[in-house]
Amino acid sequence: MSRFQAQTNAVLDDELEDLRTRLGLDPRQKADLLREVAAIAAWVVRQAKAGRTVEARRGDDVQLFAHPVIDRLRGKGDAVELPRLVLTDTEVGRLARLLGRRFEPTPALRAALQNLTSSKRRPPKVRWKKPAA
Amino acid sequence: MPLGIAPLDRGHRALLKGFKNQHRSLVEYLQRYALRHLEKDLLARTYIAIDQPTGAQARIAGYFSLSTVSVERASVVALPALDRLPRFPIPGVLLARLAVDERVQGQGIGRYLFEEALGLTLGVARSGPLAFRLFVTDAIDVQAVSFYERFGLVRLGDEVPCRMVLDLQGLLGSST
């Protein structure tokens, strides 16, 4: 275990040393290095928890950031996302206006309701576009 | 065989990876979470539109997911508007996702899926064991906002993605 830990620490030290030089920090700035790395990691975790994909782009070249920890975070985010919608006071005001007004269906809603009760309702015919060459 | 709507189950797993949409999150939900939310988490039920032309392989042209939702307030400050509202939390059905494969967009499939989702919701509201007032969705972009506004959904927020709501009370009272 201690040998494994020693090897892991050596790898970590190398990576941190590499990051330190890339970030332009001097060898005495270990705390600054840790702060920078933590800030970057926290940003990535926040994006993943919000259900966003993290990727690096240069023109058409796109690299997706993939990591098991990120997958777990996103899974957790989805599991708690659906059952509750919490409204701000502005949203509550708009909801009140909606629920207080007379029922006047839009033409599209009226058509949808009529379609649903029609025995002639048929699904649209589908034409698949060929992928661009 | 024309386009058909079916509740998603494990038998459709092989079809999932062929689905394409410009929003990665909508593809990812179908491919990674829809079955899990159905079988394990019991959070949502997904319905897929399957296109299977004669002699060709079946493909998913679109899908939607339905879930229940509890609409609540972030604050407890008294508001004049609350006099016109039922007591919070207000129960509703959430159209959690609706997506059409990017290769078949613009052919009325989104409208057809929306009608299906609304029809299922009204069916439960009229004769199911539950009562609920709202049909809620989160529009993912401005095109989605415009699409749902055509059906009378009202946006609650100003930014996109945007929460949108339809009051079911009038629809349940109407004969059509």
C-alpha cells in the first residue's frame, strides 16, 4: 500500500510540477497552484452538476471531457431534477395571471384538441434526409 | 408501416443509439437515462415515435418523456397574486423532454408528439385516479419557446431555457 501510495504521489508530483510551470508559478507557490487547480475543478463540477457537457473546441476539432466522477454527478443531478419546480415571485405572478384569465385556446391548441378526437387522425409521413457528404 | 408511438422499453435499446438531435442533452437523455428513469428511478415514462418503412430498419423519429411535477414557491413572502392561485404546491404533469431526430425535422412530427403527450395527459386528468392543474415544460431554446407558445403555453421566465405552463382547467371543461 505504501509503495503504491509512493508511486502515486510521484506521478501526482510530476503532474503538479508540470501544471505549475504551465501556469507560470514559481516553486514556492504551492498554495497558489492548489487554489488555481481547485478553481478549475470546481467550475467543471458545477457545469456537470447543472447537466452541461464540458468540451474543448478549436474550430471543428471537439474533445469531450469524460470522467467517471462527472458521469456520477450528472446521474445524481438528473435523479433529483424532475419532481419539483420552484418558482420565483416573478414566475408566481405570471402563473397567477395565466390561471386567472378566461380560457381561449390558440388556433394550434384548438386544432390539436380536434385532432385528438378525430378518427381520421394519422401520423405524418416521414422522409429521412440523407447525411451531408 | 406508418409512424407509431410506443412506450419505451428494453426491447427498443438497439434503436436508441441511432437517434440524432442538435441538442446533445436530448440525445444523451434518450440513450442513457430514459430507461433508467423508467425502470429504476421511476421518475419518467418515455414514448418513442418509431418509423419502420417496409423492408427497412426501424428508426426512432422522435420521443417525449412525461413525469409528474410539484410546482412550488421559492419564497413565503405574501403576494397579491396568491389570491388568484390554488394553494401551493400545485400538482402538474411535466413534459420533461420532447425531441425530433434532426434528419426528419420540419415534417410535423413535433406537433404529432405534442398532441400525443397532451392527449395522454388529458386522458389521465379526465378519468385517471389523479387530479392536477398544470401542464408544464422547459423549452430548451427560442424555437422551442415559439413552438409551445403556438399551443398556448405561457412562459414564466424571460431567459432560455424557459419554463412554460398550460392551464388544464379550461381544456378539461371543454367538450373537444
